[in-house]
Amino acid sequence: EEEAFLVSLYKFMKERHTPIERIPHLGFKQINLWKIYKAVEKLGAYELVTGRRLWKNVYDELGGSPGSTSAATCTRCHYE
């Protein structure tokens, strides 16, 4: 399931002319694209996470540093 997701994601991003050339980092950790997708899905998908301002929860789910003040914004930007 994870591998199929990643293949589909890379294909989608390439088709819209925004290919993923390197995996983004959050703090000093590489983001696991499957984990961030599943974390957002678990909280109700993008619209709900954004509407309820749950991006910090997604960041926490990914094991982010608790002291980061821009965690929510950075997490959302990387997801988008």
C-alpha cells in the first residue's frame, strides 16, 4: 500500500510539472511522505486538518521537536 501510494504520488507530481526532486525535511528529519499522508488522513483529510488548525498535531505525530514555533506552518507547506 505504501509503495503504491509513493509511485502514484511521484507520478501525479511529475504530471503536474512539480516533480518531487528530493524529500522535504522538517527540522533535521526527512519527512516520511507515507506517514504524513496517513497522519492527515487519520485526522480527517486536508480540509478538516486545515479548518480545525490541526497541523501541529500532524507535526507531533511525525515526531517533531516540541519547541518549534513554526511547526504547523512548515508541516502544512510540506504537505501541500
